[in-house]
Amino acid sequence: MKLVGTLLLGLIALPLAASAAGVSSDKPNIVLVLMDNLGYGELGVYGGGIVRGAPTPRIDALAQEGVRFTNFNVEPQCTPSRAALMTGRYAVRTGNGSVPIDTPLYGLTQWEITIAEALSAKGYATAAYGKWHLGHTEGRFPTDQGFDEWYGIPNSSDESYWADNPLVDGKSVHPFVRPEYIMEGKKGEAPKQVKRYDLEQRSLIDAELTRRGIDFISRQSKAGKPFFLYLPLTMVHYPVIPSPEFKDKTGNGEFADVLAQTDAYMGRLLDALDKLGVRDNTLVIFTSDNGPEFSLPYIGSSGPWRGTYFTGLEGSLRVPFIARWPGKVPAGGVSNEIVHEMDIFPTLARLAGAEVPQDRIIDGLDQSDFLLGKTDKSKRESLVVYVGNDIYGVKWRNWKVMSKEVGAGYGDPVRSYSVPLFYNLLTDPKEEHATDPRFMQNLWVRFPAFQVIAEHMKSLHQEPPIRPGTPDPYEPGH
């Protein structure tokens, strides 16, 4: 791992996460919708909607019925983000600091404990429908990681191009260079290939994922069993192809059509909760894995921030986050307090009365009191900014201290600095004016900011990260 020397000022232990304790004797149902590459500025309630070609009334209404975060942070790539979400740990700890460009063996080792496993241990029915991107080999599928059932794609939607590509034969090139498939499986069984994931299926898959999600909550509601539905939809990752139902519906192009499509699918899901009578006891979370798409012609919007995914700029880190739990999460709330997707694991665990692992470092913080409106302050005031396996800097309160930067998008050069750059995100949200003379008045920020790095580095020495490509079985120290 490459680390910037100017940030290594000390070594302080990072405490282990505390054990989760139940907030209520009632187990809430949980629906977690994770979009793919949906930027901060796409939804109406985040300044997008009609200015992006399509209103998003159902998702906007969801925000009014619950809470909306404006400083919800994720990892800047797909796989690291999903690893952090599932485990409550920085992705580098699990060997998933970067998308799997250089190794076909990737994803979560079976030693990792996911939020699905924690909830399953407390009697939850668990299902994942959608993009996994945390492993595509034996032992690395969702049904190996706590989910009772799964339907979706193991990797990314760009592989939908492969099915009709005559250069992809999977014989003379590499065994993983092959047409990709939509897969289906249940816990205890090997997933099976269902159909080729070609461009036609690319346009249809999110409708099917939504349909299956609704069927799952219907089955579990009728059975009276608490459920955890993880719905990682595949849009708006390229290629952005609307379903036939929504093609040309907006008159503003494919991206706008898919934005309208996504809003409609969320509406169907929310209507199903109402119809089944489980609205009041269901926590619904809507968010995204990282910042917006960078590729033509599907370039997304990061709103007031700069950058796409893969950059470490605020546009890659800040994504929409909306949560609704009627009568529990105060309606109409908006907060700019720092929260990270790693916090979802311990927060959901506490709300469900599940356990947070004690035998490993957990970076996530229990934000249940903050989510439920019992306090207006997040437990988190900082996070380490990774791009791949490299530390680029740190966020602390409204400050960002960066020793490395990428330009505005994927493929831009990486710049390293002998003296870190200081940005006040309140006065310079696009991170454009590191030489603002006022920064000299605030160089005291280096002490708390660098302490965050020091504590994080100490934790990496305490528990060395799993190396990318590590096979199962894995045990720490072996």
C-alpha cells in the first residue's frame, strides 16, 4: 500500500466497535436500495430531477417522509463501496480496496461477517436481488455471505456488452472472458446461470429485480417473519438502456428515461409495503454505491461537488441517502453531518438487536440515535479518503486535507503533493482553491486531521489487511 509520508504523524489505536444492543423488542423490516453510479445531483430532492430531464416525485416524497443526508460518504469505486457496506469496515481491510482489475479471484473471504449474516442470526429472512460485485467464484456469492436467496449479476453491467461481442469466446483468451449470465441461487446451493446478460437483458433487469423484491417482502410479510431486502439495482451504470416500458417516455434521452424508470420502480416497491400493511414497521433506505458515471454519453451529475467515481473528490464520495421509518425517523429532516456507509452495519445491527463482530476491527459507527432523531449530531466527524488501495487524504468536519488528487474523472493523472492541500468544503465545495490565503489562518486543522490518519495507520498495524486475491479458507495471522 502506498502511503503519503506527510500524513504519518503518529500511531494511535483504533478501538474495536462496541457490541450492538437492541433498541426495541420489535425487529423492523429493512429495505436497502443501492443504486449503481447514481450521482449526488440526479434526484429532484438533491437539485436534479427535472433539470436532468425527468422528475423523481416518488423518491422526493420518500425524502419528505423521512430524513435526507447531504454529507453521506461512500468509497469511490463499486467493489470497495459494497465491501464497506456489507462489512462495516474500510474496504482495504477485506482485500477489496479496488475494483478487481488484476485478479479474477476477488470479493469477501468467508471469514468476513456481513450485515446479512448478522441479521440472519437474529431470525431475519434475507434476500439480495441485483448486482453483487463482491466475488464471482465458488464461495464468494451472496448466498455464501448470509443471504437466503439471490437473483442478479455477479459483476458489473458493462459485461452485458460481452454476450454479443464476437471477440469474446472464453476459450483461447481466458476462462473469465466469456458471455456473462444472470444467476440465481439459494443458501446452501451453488448458484446457477439463468440467462445470458446481453444488452436486451440489460434493459429489463431492474424491472425483474424490483418484481422479485416485491415478491420477497410479500412472502415474508404473510409469514410474519422480519425481512432484510437488499436491492442493489443496476442503473445508472453504463450502458444506460431504459426498458421498453420507459423508452422515449421523457423525450429527453436514455438517461432521463432511466431516471423516470428508477423513480417508478421505487414507487412500486413503496406501494407494495403499503398494500401489505408493513409500511410502519419497515425502514427503507435509498442510496448509491459511489459518485456519478463518467463515460459518454451517460455522464452523470455530482451536483455542487466536483468529480466522478474513481477520483476521491467530493463528487465521488457524496451520494444521496434517504431513510424512512414512519414514527421512528423524524419526517422532513435534512442533515449535513458526516456519515459513512460503513456506519450502516452497526446501525442496522442495533436497530435489529443483532451483534456486531468483536474479533475484528469495525470502522462503522452506530448512528441509530442520530437516525432516529434522538440527537442532531453524528458520531462521525472524520473519514479516511481512499482511492483504490492508496490513501489520498482525510475529511475532518468541514475540512478536507489531500496529499493526492485525481482530476475531474477516470483516467486523469494522479497528482501527489509534498505539502497537503487544505480545502474548506463550506467555502470551496468544488475543491478548487487550495491556495486560498485564508488557509494559513486555519493550519491548526492539520493536527486533528493528521491524527485521524495516525489512528487509522495504527489500526492497520494491529490488524493487517487481507491481501487482494486471498483464497478461502482465510484466518488472520495465517
